[in-house]
Amino acid sequence: MKQFLVLFILFLGVVYSNAQEQRHSTKKNIFENLANPDSVSGAVAVVTQDKKIENIMLNPQSNSTTVTGGYRVQVFSSNTQRTAKSQAYKIEKELREVFPEHMIYVTYSAPFWKVRIGDFSSQKDAQELRSEIIKTFPSLRSETYTVRDHVNL
């Protein structure tokens, strides 16, 4: 009877250990797990997001952001009540498709809606992005310039 009890406890320990290991691996690879087809319906979840979000989810301890003075590229600013908000979000969407590696900020500071992109410590780096934006979106040339801002590094 004692041997059976010892074997049963060892068995529970192995099962518990395996369950813990699987639970931890699921947390680390949740985005990969979502991409796997569902066993019943075959459906696949497609997650579209900034890589920084995935990094924060997978490694919360190693992701610290420092807010400091720096530069961003402002591509839109308007105080037209009827259209400014929708224009700002339209421009944000277009920028996100072309420059997914850069953070894009849509802000409202009464009465202005603004769209800014990037987090740069140097004005030179912000100017390089500004040049790329103007090449890609010539219609934004008159509104695109480098501004000092609090940035996330």
C-alpha cells in the first residue's frame, strides 16, 4: 500500500510539473498559439500589432521606457472642427501601413488635432524620417516638420 501511495504521489508530481511547464510555454508563445488553426473549425486568429506590444507581453521585466526630451516628425495639425479628427486618424492609418516600425501619436490639444511619428533622441534622425515621409506622401510636404517633444526611448 505504501509503494502504491509513493508511486501515486510521484505520478501527481510529474503531471503537475508537466502542466506548469505547458502553462508557462503557452504564456510565452501566446501569439504563436493564436496563429495555429483551431482543431474544430480550422479558424486562425490574425494579430496585427506593434512588435513592441508583443515584446512587452513576452518579457515584461526587460521592457522599460524612458521618457525624455527628443524629436518627432509632425505630419498633421488642424483645428477644423468638422474634419480634423477624421483626417488625423486617416493619416495615422496611412502612416502605420508604410512605417509600422515607428510609433504614431494622434493627440488633441484644444483646438488642434495633431499627428506625430517617431521617438528620436537626435534631430538628424527625425529629419531623415521626415525626408522619407515627404518622398512617400508628397501631399503632406507643407505640414511636415520636425518638432521637439517628450519621447519614449
